[in-house]
Amino acid sequence: MGEPERITARRSELDTLAAELARQLQEVQAGREELVIAERVLNRLAEQGRRPRHPPG
């Protein structure tokens, strides 16, 4: 294989790797967003547990 072919092959490998990394990054970002939401829910539940409960009305 000549030099131009090796360069083209390597570029293709790197393009494939870049696409896979982009997919993984999206998964990580989605996971982090889920954790932020879960953290907010837990914080709200904790706040509600600390507040004195008043009967309605």
C-alpha cells in the first residue's frame, strides 16, 4: 500500500473513532443530565422533610 492509501486508511480509522467518541460523549452528557435531575429531586425531598408540615386549610 502506498503512502496516499495509508493516509486515506488512517483518516477513515480516525473518522470512525471520532464518530464513536461523539456517541459516547452524548451518552455521558445524558447520564450527567439524569444525575442533575435526580440530585434536584433528592434536594427537594430533603427540604420537604425539614419543613414543618401544616395541615391544609
